[in-house]
Amino acid sequence: MPRKKLEEILSDEQIQEVFKLAESSDRDSDLLKALKMYFLEHKEQLELKGIFHEYLAWAVYHAILTRSN
């Protein structure tokens, strides 16, 4: 799967929402659930770009955890 920058997938507003989710989640499991729900709301838009919403949730989740450690 070719790598894409988040800016190529999400709008600036959506990226800000992802940051808000990351900041407001106290536990890692809450963050993953919130990301999955958020990206599910944008499922059709993501699929048009060739992105599976749940995969994106896991990828963003992993990136956030990696940067915070």
C-alpha cells in the first residue's frame, strides 16, 4: 500500500478534530474507539480516496502512541 500524508487524506478541519480527540482521550482504548467512530462518519469520503476507515483509525492511533512515547 502506498504511503500518503494525512494532509492528503483529511481536510485541515478534520485533522484538527483528530488532534482534539487525541487530547481529550484519557485512555488509549478510548482514543482508538473515538478514532474509529470519527472515521466511520467519513467512511464514504475516505473510500473515494482508497482508504479503509478502520485501517486509518489504527494507523493514526499507532502514530499518536509512537509520538507520545
